Amino acid sequence: MAIEWDRIGQPGFDRIVEALVHRMYDAAASVEAVNGRGGDAGIDIKVTSGSRVGSSS
């Protein structure tokens, strides 16, 4: 299955990245695509695992 990157739009891209990042962590981790309109300092993905929080931009 090929992804038509030019047709999925930003929300679709964010969901795909969120799913891929989620696979890198255990099932207890929470992975969230951050809405960049609210002054998120460039954070695109937020991962919370227990008391640890990580982000990627």
C-alpha cells in the first residue's frame, strides 16, 4: 500500500506519524500529535510514558 503524501494533508500526515511513533513505545505510553497553533514552541509529537514526557519537532 502506497501513501499519496501530496493528498493526505496535514491532519492525515500527523495521524500517520503519531501511529509510527506509538509503535516505538510500549502500550502504556500516550502519543499525541500536538496542534501547532497554540504556542507549542515547535513541538509536533508529545510522548508521555509514566512520569516521563518527551517531544519531537
